[in-house]
Amino acid sequence: MAELRLPKNSRVQEGKHWKHEGDSDNLKTFRIYRYDPARDALPRMDTYSLDLDDCGPMVLDAILKIIDEIDPSIALRRSCREGVCGSCAMNINGTNQLACLCHIDDLGEGPVRLSPLPHLDVIKDLVGDLRRLYAQYESIEPWLKNDQAEPERERLQLPEDRDKVDEDSKCILCFCCATSCPSYWWTGDKFLGPAILLQAHRWLVDSRDDRTGERLDALDDTFKLYRCHTIMNCTSACPKGLNPSKAIADTKRMLARRR
Ligand code: SF4
Ligand code: SF4
Ligand code: FES
């Protein structure tokens, strides 16, 4: 029979169990991925019990309470605590989402399992390595390129032109989408992935930008753009309700129209 599990020395190990001290009828278990490549041979899952009667309602509140009161060695990224900075993105019970917008009560019974965004190298614990994604973001030159004389005041846009960039502008670069995209898992070194392609689309449809043709030339590539096979995991994963798949389809349409 085929062996469908990872080899034994590649499986995540069982880690330490930090039990709650004292009485509570409202205990919740959190299983947190722990790995420090500089020190550990293998990753492990540590288990923490928390009294939810003495904890904020969000998953991020729980992690910060664990760090403050039980185990200060857990590494994670976070800043705004309100779904704006994108830094607390992680995999929660198998789904990429923002820890600060995820209600513990919505996760149902049973332990809450927390791990870094999938298919990234792990820097430590819940912190994935985003350097390649940032380099890809830089590669699309995400700034306004306007050949007109410097205006004396802001460059105005008609409301209908502003509407065209409105949705893409709400992207917080959390990368929940890119790390849930099978095409990006397997060819992320060449495929730009949904987050970066949505950002590229934001500049393609900006009425103030004069380099649409040049930007399309740069995207017209078998791997950079056309590795998207419209599986749409990205759109389901976006915690801001955005639609990277639609932005990618529109970019392909813009390229097809000018052929
Ligand atoms: S629609 Fe494209 S970018 Fe989105 S998950 Fe599928 S392959 Fe990836
Ligand atoms: S499109 Fe959504 S999931 Fe993707 S990076 Fe932007 S906000 Fe995050
Ligand atoms: S902490 Fe900023 S999005 Fe969660």
C-alpha cells in the first residue's frame, strides 16, 4: 500500500503542554506551531490552555495573552490589531486569515490550531519569510508613473475613474491569497501570484498612470501571469473580501484586446 504520510523525520513533533492552573469552565486549547531553524532540528506543536473568560475575543488576543502570561518565546508579526496592516496573517484551523479579525467563538469546539502561512520558509514560529513576495511587489514598480508636468495640486480623478482603483486599493498585502494559491505554491519563483497581480492591476486601471502599455509588456509572460489557472482559492482566502482572480482575468483581457 502507498505510504501517504511524510517520512517520520519530516513530521511535526508533539511539543510541550502548558496546562492552565486554577479552575475555569471556559478553557480553550491552542496548538501553536513552533520552529526556530537556527536551534531546532524539527518543528513541534506546543499546546496551551487558556481561560476564555479572562481573554479578549480574537485569536490575536489569545496569542498575545499566551505570550504575556505563559510563554514569551513565541514569535509572530502583528501591529494594528484591526485588519489594516496585514501582518498577523497566519493559518488558523487550516484557513489563511488575519488573527486580529478571527473570533475565537467562530472556530467552534476543539483546539485552535495555529501555523504560519503555508508554503513559505519559516523564519521562526508563526513568522513566514515574505522576502520573495516583497521583491515581486517591487518588481511591478508600484508607484504612479505620470509623464505630465508636475501639478500644482493633487492630480484629480473623476469619481468613476477612482471607482476602478477602489477595490484593489483596499489590499493590505497580507498574502493570505498568494499562500493559498496552488500555482504559487509550485511556481512562486516565477509566477507573481494573486496578491502581486492584484497590485499590478491597480496601476493598470489608474487613469492617472501613463505607462499602461509598458506595465502590460512586463506582465505578458507565461509564468508571471499565465500560471494563474483560475482555481480561485485566492478570492476565497482574502480576509478583505477582494477578488484577485477577477483582477487577473481583467489583466489577461487587457492583454488579449491589444493583440
Ligand atoms: S485564481 Fe489564479 S491566482 Fe487565484 S488561486 Fe487560482 S491560480 Fe492562484
Ligand atoms: S488580495 Fe486580499 S488576501 Fe491578497 S494580499 Fe490583498 S488583502 Fe491579502
Ligand atoms: S494586526 Fe494588523 S491586520 Fe492583524
